[in-house]
Amino acid sequence: MTESPAALTVRARTAYHHGDLRAQMIAAVRDLVETHGPEGFSVAEAARRAGVSSAAPYKHFKDRAEILRGVVGEAMDRLRTAMETGAATYPAGSVEAVAAVGLAYISFARTEPGVFRLSFGLTEGHENDPDLQAKGERTFDVVVRCAAACLGLPPEDRHVQTCAYMLWCFAHGHSFLTIDNKRSTADSRIDDWTYLLTAARAILGQPVRG
Amino acid sequence: MTESPAALTVRARTAYHHGDLRAQMIAAVRDLVETHGPEGFSVAEAARRAGVSSAAPYKHFKDRAEILRGVVGEAMDRLRTAMETGAATYPAGSVEAVAAVGLAYISFARTEPGVFRLSFGLTEGHENDPDLQAKGERTFDVVVRCAAACLGLPPEDRHVQTCAYMLWCFAHGHSFLTIDNKRSTADSRIDDWTYLLTAARAILGQPVRG
DNA sequence: GGGGTAAAGTTAGCAACTCTTACTTCCCGG
DNA sequence: CCGGGAAGTAAGAGTTGCTAACTTTACCCC
């Protein structure tokens, strides 16, 4: 907050002895969750990896659940930007742009299944966190805007909202079923892009009702 | 108690001291998972509820994960029968029958979110269990048969498989987003039935491609 | 009935984990 | 240079997963 060595002070405020343990904990947890599954994570092990005592993390996080929330919050940000850049690679208003958003979603789930599961499947206490809920809404807005552009309707339109939600359902379900290995071998032969494009066309091609 | 007829002997084989601890453990775990979330379950607490020592469950289950697998297996059976009876309430081949299957799926998720999450979201070691995988396939077959009847094609048809999978994705995603409280208030105003019927029409109404 | 056997339960205990408390170390502003 | 506070440590309470060694119980066969 003091302005003398502006940028450095801000960094030093959180760095200190160790060098921003908060960020390093989140990184360590991400790694653990990815390699050992969302359950196979412990504060103790993450602290060990960060090279600090097992009590140190509690100076930065209230409890275990808050660490998870930190990881999820950071993941949500990355997911949203991935979706936005995905949409930007196709003409605004095209079905392809919608499918690209879904592809970004599924790619995230594929490359970081642990964190993805953590973000959605688990309810270790972050199910009603207002901060994360807000981030979730912002992420959903990306889908809404793309659907609106594609349908030529304002984002507030009820039909747009419904379609966007249906698209989200589809991508979400597909992501989970894929990383949970629940798909039969027959399903796995078709690639994500075909699936997404087909779904987007099916859902957005519907007549406006109600 | 000592009757020595065959039927009683079979029961006594599993009953014994306590009265089928295996089943009581599964019931206790179901209850715990439902009230405290999928994470907030411990073998110790479940044993406490069943009125036995914390080591007793290990006479029936290899480890914690096997207990979970037991719960999931039992849940899968109930889910499948619910889906089958759902389909049976509408004329075979109707879109409504397909939607009813989805409704059974979502209703299960709504009434038993903990067990549902346990069955799908978590990967505590049951992700590759062949027994559960087989049960999963049988459950999916219900969707496939309904979709086939609706499309007037054999269940082995590629298009049927794809449509069934898409329907599953939708129901699965909708279930998770609902129980995870990820839906915006706008979405929650539409009921499950309308959603499902719309989705089924959109997906099954697609032209046969490939 | 009386013993052998195996299932089902017990207590005791280890290692690991979460989180708290009390103490130490280090940086920074006045 | 010194006091305050942030960031760390060590030690410990309490819970958990699971194992080992033991006891109790019901059944089978003679």
C-alpha cells in the first residue's frame, strides 16, 4: 500500500520469508490433486512440498476447505479465459464459436480432471461460497453471450438463457462422463468437436418457444 | 434362533451376532453421505452408528473404498430400476418415455445428491471397478433402448448410440449443475420435465448423419 | 452332547492427518 | 533502534484408516 518501491512492496507484502506461500500452496495442491485425485490431497503433504511446516499454511488459509476454494477460484479464472479465447477463434455469432466454447470447457476437464472435479463435483464447503458463485456466473455469461450472438437475440432473452443452460448441461455432462471413464468404447470413437457441433446445432436450431 | 432349516441357515450365515453388518454399514454410510456430504463420511462414524467397534467393518470390507463401492453398486441398481419404471409409464417409442428416463435420473440426483455424487463425481478407487462398470453399461442400455424405439432403429445403430449418449450427457450435466447449486435463478424457474422434453426433441429430431 | 473350525466381533496400537497454542524470527516504519 | 506484526516453527490434542492378536459365537460332524 505504501508507494515508495511500489511494485516490489506489493510483492514483498505477500512474499516475505518464503516467497508467497499462498501461491505455492495452491500450486502444490493443484499438482497433488492432479496426480493423486481430489481425495488424495492433504494439507500436510502440500506443505511438505512447499518446504514449510505443516502449520504454516494456516497462517494464510482458515482451514483445509479454504485452500481448496483458493484452488477452485484460480481454476475458474483460467477456465473462463480459455473459453473466451476459444470463442474468439471463430466468427462472432457462428455455431462454431459456441462449439469452441464447449471445446475449451471439455479440454480443461481433460487436461486437469482433478481440479475440474474439485471445482464442480466436490462439496467440501465451497458449494455456497459467494465469491465462487460469482465467478461461476461470469463463466456462464461467456456461453450466454455466444448463444445470444448466434441466435441474434439479446442475452437477457429467456430463450437464450435456456439454450445456454442446455449447452452447458451437455458440455458439463460430457466432461464428467469422459473423465470418469463412463463412456462405452463405441462412444469414444467420435471426437469432442463433432459432438459439440452436433449438440450446438440441435439445441440452437430449436424454434423459439415460450 | 437355532432352527437349523435351510432358509434360516442362509440368513444366519450373514446375520450372526449383529444382524448383517454389511447391509447396516451400507445403510449407515448412505445416511452419512447424505447428511454430511460425500467427504464427511468416516468408517469410524458409520461403525459407531451401527453399534460396533471401528474395526468390525474390516471383517466385511477390504477397506474404505470397498464400502463406498458397495454403496454405489446398490445405488446403481436402484437408479436403473427407477429409470425402467419411468420409461414404462409412457408408450414405448414416445419421446415422453425418453424424457421420463431422464426425469428418473434427475430425480435420483435430487433426492440422493450425496450418493449420486459418490456414484459419479468421486474417484475414490471405484473408477475402474469392472463390477460397477458393468452396472453402468446396463443402466445406459435403458437409455439406448428407449432412444432406439423412439427413432425406429435397432439399438446397435450408430446414430442411436450417439443420440443416447447425448441424452445422457444432458441429463447428467443437468443433474450435477442442479445439485451443485450452479444454476442461476433464471434457470431454476423451468422445471425438469420441460427441459428434458425439449432436449429429447432437439437431440432425437436430428437427421441421421454418418 | 462335545470338539474343531471359521466367521464375526473385540481391544490396543501405529502412522497420518487437521488444526490449535505458544514460542521464535524477521522485516518495516517511526 | 526498537516495537509491532506478519510469517514461520515445534509440540500436542483429537480423529481417522487400518492391522494384529485375541475372544466369542454358531455351525458341522462324529
